[in-house]
Amino acid sequence: MAATILVQITTNLARKGEPTHLLISTSSIEGQDSGLLHDSLVSCNNLVTVERTRIHKVIGRLPATTMQKIDLCLKAALGLQ
């Protein structure tokens, strides 16, 4: 079984600025290529592992620099910092 780990992305911006959350602004270059329609928070508190066959559609991608920021949020959420 090939699996991948997913994080929740939400338009509820109430936790913006917390070390476990990353704001993706649709007005920024990273946000424009993300496939997101609204400013959103990547919430690294909510992780789920799913089989890759259950992922039916990729709506966008985030650049490597943004993924590095998400790595820092994941480390904070998992207590690895």
C-alpha cells in the first residue's frame, strides 16, 4: 500500500501566526499557483495518512520554498524543534 500524509487546509484564519499554521495568500505568487481559491491556512495539527489511490484529483502545487515552511510547521506540531 503506497500512502501519503495529508494536512488540513482551511479558510478559517483564526489561528494565523501560530507556529503550527502557515498562511497561503492567494494574492502572493505561491498562492496563485496553489490552486486555492481563498486565503487559507495549512494546519499541521491535523495529519492523516491515506492510500494514494484515494487521492482522485490534485488541485495545485506549492513551491519548494513554501514546503520548507510547512516542514517547520510540522516540526513545531510534532515537538521536533
